[in-house]
Amino acid sequence: MIDKPTFSFGKNWQSFLKFLNKERIETAKTSMLEFLGMNTLDGKSFLDIGCGSGIFSYAAFLLDANKIISFDVDQFSVECCKYLWKIEKNPKKWEILSGSILNDEFYSNLGKFDIVYSWGVLHHTGQMWRAIENAGKLVDQNGYLFFTIYNKVEGFKSSNFWLKIKKFYNKSPKILKKIIQIAYILNDIGGLLIRFKNPIKFMKNYKKKRGMNYRVDIIDWLGGYPYEFASVNEILKYMKIKFPNYKLINLKQRFDIGNNWYLFKRSDTK
């Protein structure tokens, strides 16, 4: 039984928008296109499941997707996305909704899309496997399913270890949350120094990772609960059972607790 989440990703994303600039947006566009193996999204429909800050929905808009639907269960994330939508004068081809991928009535009325995108979201729903299945149902023929799931790690600092940390963090008062954040940052700095890497340079260049922000990502990681995870083999086995007509065409695999990236293409043959 998953406990009721106490962390608002949307509130955290609101702070991220303070750092949003042209360089971060370009990085987001590039990271998405490179993994998709495309040069543009011109003529394609794009669904952003759990839009968060809205930066990748915005990237899809700037990459000329002809239809974009963004949604999130967190109202603060919906507002973040609307903020970017308003920058572009409320374009009609971009719709922003409040809803959950676990709500059958909601997601079944969305339609089908050329690209169904969900980065770092499905494992925070409390029902990861059902969320993956529901996302897969929204892919149009010859369309793409692009999602990420936390890697399953055993042993020292395992996935289950971090599950306990996240539960503790979410139940902690604000002052203790700050202490945990500082301890995490100091641990990162120590690890970088041991490997003879410059921590200041690392944090300064962090935006090169999909246009993200180091401090915002730390809060997102520590607070991100519910928290589920799966190995690459578990995901591939599940997809083969549920969607035998979906072919894996790209994979970015991690060997730590980070996100494994998956790109499947739907191919219906008679």
C-alpha cells in the first residue's frame, strides 16, 4: 500500500522557472530530439504525461508539433505549464489539462498521439505498471512511446534504501528537510573531490542535463514519493507482454539509481 504523497513536484518546479532561459530550453529541445532520432516534430501530435515545469511541452511547441496536450495531477505543475503557454500568447494547438494517467475516464478521452512522452513521472504515481500500460494505450499507429523509469539497484544504497530515505524526508519538518538537502549536497561534493572533479564546475554545467537545475533536482529526488523502480529486463518483459507490437528502438541505460530512458515504436502489421 502506497502512502499518500506529501511532496508537491509542482511547487518545486515553480522555483525552477526562475532559472529558465533560452540556453536551458535549447538543451531540452536537443535532448528530446536526439533520443527520438528526429530533427523536428513538425506535423506530429505530442502528449506530455506529467508535464511538471512544462519545459518539454514548450520544447515540443518550439519544435513545431501540430498538436500538444500537457497534463499533470499537481495543480502547481499545471500552472507552471500555463505560464509558458501564456508566453507564446495562448496558442490554440497547445492544450493544458489537470488530470491523472490513472484516471480511466480522463486518459481514455485524450485520443491517440504520434509521441507520448513521460519523463520521470510514471514511477511517482503509486501504480507504476498500470501507469505505463495506460500511457502505452495512447500511442497512435507508427507512433512513439518515450518514458523513463528509475533503475532498480540492489546492494549498497539500493533502491529500497532510497525508498526509506524518501519516506523519512517527506515526514520530516522543514528544518530537517533543509539539513538532509545540505547533507546530500556535501556528499555529492565529497564524491566529486575524491574523483578529482571540480564541484563548482559540475553544478555550473548541470543545466546541460536536459536543461535542469542542480538544487531543484535534488529536492525533486529527495522528495519524490511515491517512488517505484524497475530493471531494464523487467520493463522489456512487461512491454512484450502488454504491447507485443511495440519495438524498442532506443535505450539509455543507467547502472545506478537514475532514470533508464526507453523509446518504443508502435508497429501494427496485418
